Amino acid sequence: MGQEPREEDLEKIKDKFFSNITHEFRTPLTLILGPVEQLLRTELDAHTRQRLLLVQRNALQLQRLIDELLDISKIENEDVAVEASNADFARFMHGLFLSFQPIAEEKQLSLQWEGPEDDLLLFFDHRKWQKVLYNLISNAIKFTDGGGSVFVRLHDHGNEVELQVSDTGIGIVESKLPHVFDRFYQEETHVRLYQGTGIGLSLVKELVEMMGGTIDVSSVKFQGTTFTVKFSALRREGDLPEDWVVLPPQLDEVSESANAQPKLRSDVYPIVDPKTKDQEAPLVLVVEDNNEMREFVRSLLEAEYEVISARNGQEGLQMAIEQVPDLIVSDVNMPEMDGFEMLRLIREEEVINHVPIIFLTARRADEDRQQGWEEGAQAYLTKPFNEDELKSVCRSMMDLRDKMYKHLRKVIEHQKQEEERPLTKAESFLLRIQQVVDAHLDESEFGVEELSQELFMSRTQVHRKIKALTGLSTSIYVRNYKLSKSMELLRDVDKPVSEVAYELGFSSPAYFSKCFSEWCGKTPTEVQKESANE
């Protein structure tokens, strides 16, 4: 008989299942939030808009609950590190406090801050403190009726900092206070029909204790509740526990994010006027095994891009090799071949190793992101993602491509690379093309078809690869390369222009002179005269 599974093994299986099923919620959430945000941008009557905002608000709440469940799971598995950086704690927390003002005003509550608003430099974990304060203020607002008050107090006691969140709400009976931090606990009272899962306060306690602090609660029924958090004032890096991770200062980032007012998700990313799609629109490959998600992503991008799609990594790899897209947007977890394996194989294929990849995934784990970046992904968006977020990242990838054009075009003009710096894959590819062209330099009949055969690639693959790297067609790229070589030949003032033209494989001196003048702005004869006068 086999051995009974150990309790710790069963716990791991449960946690794995719990994590996986929670991640599975993210794809349907994307397919709820995305269309709702699209509808909210259209002309709607007030009743319909309010209903859609209700859907959006509750979908976002579901997203927050999923995040909290995953956070608790990671804490239980000791899969969370404290990541601290030196910044203004008071400024950060006050900025988060201000973001609740619109919510408090909507409920007709008085939201008050007591204590310093800046000038409290500490080492602290921004994300974890954001979750702590968010849950405490949300809880206070949730259980306080209109006309009541919520207070946030911050005190610097030298070696210790104290944060208090108080309300004049419904309160908690004394016998129930020891249980408020128990997971999934809610006090059994009709006034708590406001909702709540009992996850938030449990997570707060876990996070506070992870950061070396304590949290206590005091309450009087129907008078209000106060949560008090105390923690060491870590003012120097040497004060930090050994297992904490120290990050670079984030002062500017904290200022910008902390003072941002709450907005609809559709307001988070600026709406940029879409480019008119034309025959030269970039080609985007969407790789996603979920049919509805695949079509949704296609619908978001097809106004600006030519979009093709694949159902898994294997199909995606084959389609990428055949079509050579300008950008790939891919899921990570797929049948046949996952996104990471597809990316690894793409980076090994010369014809497509330049193509930028954006991952869309239901997983938030930092190690997944790290693996994606190590394999060569350019961006990593977590489901449910925002429409403008995706479009903004796609446009950024295209902007980076344009900057790459400017750099790689120099390869045409400057064949000698710095010996100390190894060539990039893109530069190596262009250098190989130049070497092939050099071997057939004086052959006027050597064209794109012959070049493709020498490279063991199809004509389409060569065209899209060169277009992606330089912004030029294959024929223009080769012609410009030959013209750049002509500059050196024309320095020999005794060499006839016709001889230069035939050495470079131009069909006639007249055609060479025409191309050279368009490229250089001067005639070959003028360049020779300038060389003679030097």
C-alpha cells in the first residue's frame, strides 16, 4: 500500500490549486472590464452609464480580492520579500490619504489627516504600506454612515512611528475584537450587511508583522473603531533586517503615484489619437489560446495595426517565422508550447529574433516576470489589463523600433565597428547582408531574389526583417549600402564615374548618378571635385 500523503504535502497541493484557480479568474475579468470600459467611452444615457459603472466598480473590487487572496497565499508560502527604499513616508501616506477624498465626499463623510504631511524619511516597502493604508481606510469608510468622520493620524516618536486610522462608525462589540484579524471573519451583526470578506484585515496584520510592526484594535459599539499600527523608524540602511531587500530611492515615483487621485481605469493611460491604418501599418501577431480573449485583443488593436493570430506557442512560432511580424502580443500559459518556450525559440531564429514581445498573463509572480525578461520579452502586462495600457505599450514598442532605425542605419555608413563592443544580433544580420552584397558587388542582375537565396530565407522574410530593422525596403537598403561604398571610390579623382557605377553593379552610369544625387544631395562629379580640393 502507498503511503498516506503528509499534511504538508496536502497543504502544498491545496495552495497550488488555490493559486491556479485564482489566476484563472483574471482572463474572464479582462473580458468583463475591457468591454465595459469601451462602452463607457461612448455616448450613453445616465441610467445605462450608472449601471456600467456599477459593473466596473464591482469587477475592480473582485480584482482587488483576487490580489489579496494571492498575497495571503504567497505570505503563507514565505514567497514574499520586504523590498524597502528610502523615501518620505509621510508624503507617501498623505498622498494615498488624499486619494480617498472623492470617495468620502460621495458618502458625505469627513476625512481628516492629523500629523506631518512630509519630511519623514524612512526605509519602507511602498507596495505593502499602500495595501495596509488602503485596507484600513476602506474599512473605516465602509462601516461609517454619512455624516460621520474618518481620521488618519501619523506620529513620529523618534525610534518608533505610529499610524492610526479611526472612524465614528458602527463599532465592534468587545467580545469580538480578538477575532477581527482572523481570516474570513466578520462580526455577526445585521449592520454589517454592507459587505466584506474578512480578507483585508487579515492581510493587513500579515503585512504589518512581516515588516516588523504591530497592529491593535480598540472599539466601542456604535461609537467607532481605531486601528493602531506601530513600527520601528528605520532611518538608515544599516537599521534594516538582513533579509530585507534594498531598492534604489523612488522619491519621484512616490510623489507622482501617491498624489494621483482615484480614476476610472480608462483614465489611467492617456488616450492618444490612433494612427490611421494604411498599407504600411505594422503587423501584430496575437498568440492566445482563449478564443474570446484572442478576438478581444484583436479588436483592440485592429484599428491601428494589421493583426494576425495564433492559438498556441507552436502556431505562434510558425506564423512568426512565415510572416515576420513587427510585434508579438502573447499569453504565457498555453497548450502545445507556452509563451516562454516560444520566446526562447524566437530568439534563436535569425529571421525573427528582433521582434519585440509583450506578454499578457494571469500570473503576477515576480519570478515569472523575471523569466520573461531574461528570455528577452520587452513588456509584461497582468490580466485584467487596461485597453489604453495595452495600446500605450504597443505604441512604445513601435517608437523604440523607430529609434532602432536611426541607430542601425549607421551600420550602412559605418562598416567598422568598435572592436571592444560585440555586435548585436541585428547588427550581425545587417553585416551578413553587406558581406553577401560585397561578394556580388559588380553583378547588376544580383537582386532581392538572389540575396534571399543566399540568406536561406524567403523574399518576404528578408523584406520584413530589413524593414523592421531599418525602416527601408530590401532594394533601397542594398542600394544605399552600395552608394555609401561609392563615397570611398569617388575619392579617387582619376577614376571615371562610369567605372565606379559598374563596379557597384549599377545598370548604367546615368542611373548611378541619379541615385547618388538623391541619396547625397550632390552629383558624383561634385564629390570628386571636392576631394580634389582637399
